[in-house]
Amino acid sequence: MSFYRGITCENVTLKGDKGTPITAYVAKPEGKGPFPGVVLIHHLPGWSELYIETTRRFAHHGYMAICANLYQREGGGSDGNPDDVAAKVRADGGIADAQMVGDTEAAVKWMRAQANHNGKVGLFGSCSGGRHAFIYACQKKD
């Protein structure tokens, strides 16, 4: 597998569940592609440094990668403290599965709309993100 020393990273805004705008972190390898895609579904600690770094790592290995901030509605904007947001989400019993599915669907649609995407999308998640990836894959065919 090739390593892509040059990658581009940015925040994008998605139309999440029920049309609610949410932020997602995107990392893409340099070049025209086409590249396979990975949608990362973060763990309960939230849209943390671990998932931002992991998104970049996928791009470094030749994947277009996106990780949506599933806790943005709970105060997890780009400047929200992930520890505080995770504590709130944990106290609330997590986020609704339907909301997660809607937000993840927005990330998959974003990926499929990219000109240098090869049409393949995988999901990656750990902890609650692993559960969420499984739920999404069981409910959606995209």
C-alpha cells in the first residue's frame, strides 16, 4: 500500500439528522485518486484528538476519511471540551441511535459526492462507535 505524505485536512459542515448542521473533520490524500472512503464513528469520549488523528492516519494510508461530530448538539462544537461533552452525553445515556444513523448517513453521502472517491465506503468505530457502526450497517445499504 502506498503512503501519502501529502494530505489535506479541513472541517466541513454536513446536513446531519433532520437537516441539523454538524461539523465533520475530513482528511484526503493528495492526488487525483480515485480513493476508497472511510467514515469514522467516534467513541463515547467524543470528537477527540484520537479520532482526529485516526482520520489523518487513514488519509496517510490512501483513504479519504471523514469523522462527524456526533455530539455537536450536546455542546461539542469545534471549541467544545471533549471531556465535558462526553460527561454530559454519558449522563444523558448516550445519543439516540436514529440521530447517529442520520448523522452518519450525511457523512456517507458527503463521501460519495467527492469526485476523487472510488465508490467504496467503509465504517470504522471503536467503543460506542463500534456499536454505532454495526447499527448503521444493519439499517443502511449504502
